[in-house]
Amino acid sequence: MTHTERGQQWKARIEAYKASCLSAREFCRQHSITTRQLYYWLRKETLKEQTGNTVQWLPVSLSSKEDIALSDFLTVKVAPAVIEVREGFNEGLLLHVVKVLSALC
């Protein structure tokens, strides 16, 4: 069995498990697999879903150039969190913080 076929087989098993309403132990007993295998593939699926999420930047329109001059920082709201972004900020750090906050909210 190829790696791809094994992944497809486990994807089908995970879907069947979620739809079954059985406990992990009972589902594994009925399908002749170990709970350790099931939990491994569930964890693998969860990690794949989390890393598959991408951050999308939204366009921002300002009413006038004077608005920019009056403010020393930009306020970014991600769910309940508020981040003040000042000139010379670290873009990588901001991206990381936004990803973490998005995942938590």
C-alpha cells in the first residue's frame, strides 16, 4: 500500500469514526485497529487542518492623508485582542501574532 493510499484509508476511517458516535475504544475494536493508531491519525489530521489555515490581509481605506499624520500608530483588532502597530514594526512578528490570535479565537 502506498503512502497516499494509506492516508486515504485513514481519512475514510476517521470520517467513519466521527460519524459513528462510538467511543474510540469500541470503534477500534470493531475495526481491528489500535486506539493508538486512531489517535495518531486524528492528531495528524488536526495538525494538517491547522497548518492549512492561511491569513488573508484585508484592504484598508483611509478617509484622508491628514488622518495618517495625526496618528503615531495603527490599531489592529483580531477578535478581542487589540494591537498597536508603530512605524518600524517587525512584519514577521506581527504576522505570527495575528496567526496565533486567529487560531485561538
